[in-house]
Amino acid sequence: MIELKDICKSYYGQGIENKVLRHIDFKIEAGEFVMLYGESGSGKTTLLNIIGLLDPCTSGQILLDGKNITNLAGDEQAKLRNQTFGYVFQSFYLIPELNVMENVCLPAGYAGKKKKEMARRADTLLQEVGLADKKKLRPSQLSGGEKQRVAIARALMNDPDIILADEPTGNLDSGNSGKIMTLLKKQHLQGKTIVMVTHDPEMDRYATRKIRMADGVLV
Ligand SMILES: Nc1ncnc2c1ncn2[C@@H]1O[C@H](COP(=O)(O)OP(=O)(O)OP(=O)(O)O)[C@@H](O)[C@H]1O
Ligand SMILES: [Mg+2]
């Protein structure tokens, strides 16, 4: 489904090259639940952002179902980001001025979906993540676990094939982590491909494959 070929990523500061990813070759099959581990600074977030087209690589290729998506035009890239990938981050990134319902609907708005259809889907998703009664609240009125569940509902709004999750339970207690993982597991069972970064060895049991990163390479 996704194939990374010889991916390198460097950051440059004050004339010095910092090689963050070094020649990464990596294939993810449809339906896998890949758990990505590794020390802080090893390049996990960088790799996830490159897979999800949130950040460009310095060299190498990304293939999606055999098609090279490395240097797509802006609008094609935006379409993939909106419809093929769903993103869940450690710090939620909800929009504070929008209520729960509006935050969940956001990706569908970009995709040009009809209001009624959007509301119906958002209702179903909020039901599924257990927040049907909090639709009108703002993110500031929610707990961390609730915010992350809103973020997951938002990530699922356009029914993406691939879910990229960067330490989605990193800021949560074990009860809330369990809820988030139950939701992700359900998505996996429904056939979604998931790549998740975590520091928590407890998450092993959800993975179909575990990968460790060290110093910009997969080991
Ligand atoms: N925008 C940036 N500019 C310059 N350097 C960056 C940038 N983003 C990341 N880096 C560097 O790239 C390296 C890898 O960062 P990355 O965020 O991918 O690590 P990580 O494995 O996700 O770590 P953590 O577990 O702490 O989240 C770090 O050394 C970091 O300083
Ligand atoms: Mg990170």
C-alpha cells in the first residue's frame, strides 16, 4: 500500500546538515497496524509526517499503491491529505473557536460535502467515540481524553484508508489511553491501515508489526 524508497531527510541550520532520516526503505501493507518505537529524537515524527505528506523529504520516493506521490502538485497532495490519510497527534490540534461538532466536520467541509450529510456522519462518529452529549462544547471545556476522542472522530470524518497517529495516548491516563486504543483497534478490524508512534510497550498487543527507530534508521 505505502512504500518508502531510500527516504532521507535533513534539516539545515547555520550551515550544518542534520541528517534526521537516513536511507529508509519501508513497506506497509494494507490492513497492517504498525507500531513505531524509538528514543526521543530518533526521527519517528519526521517519518510519520513524511508518510502523511505533511512534510517533504530531502530525497527518495513515496509510493501509494504503486503510484509515486512524492512530488505531487499542491492540490493533489491536499486531496490525499484530506481523503486518504487521517491524522491523530499527541496534542490534539483542535480549533478552539469551534465546538466539538464543528471540529469533527472540518475535513468534510474542505472536501465539499453537503451540510446535512456531514452532520449525520459527525453524529455517528461522536456517538461512536462516546461524546454525543458534548457536541456543542468547545475544546477548552473537555478533558484531554475527550479532546483526543474528538480528534479521532475528526480523523475518521472522510473515512481515510490510512490512519497516522503520533503518540495519540502520550498525554492520557491509562483509562483514557484504553478508550483511544479501543477506537483505533476497531478501525483496524474494519480494515484500516494504521501507523502509530508510541513510547509505551503496553501498546505491543495492538500491533501486527513493531518497528524500532534509532538515529534516523529502522532497526
Ligand atoms: N523543523 C525542524 N527543524 C530542525 N530540526 C528538526 C525539525 N523537526 C525535527 N528536527 C530534528 O529532527 C530530529 C528528529 O525529530 P523527531 O521529532 O522526528 O523525533 P521523534 O523520534 O519524534 O522524538 P520524540 O519521541 O521526542 O517525539 C531531532 O533531532 C529534531 O531536533
Ligand atoms: Mg515525535
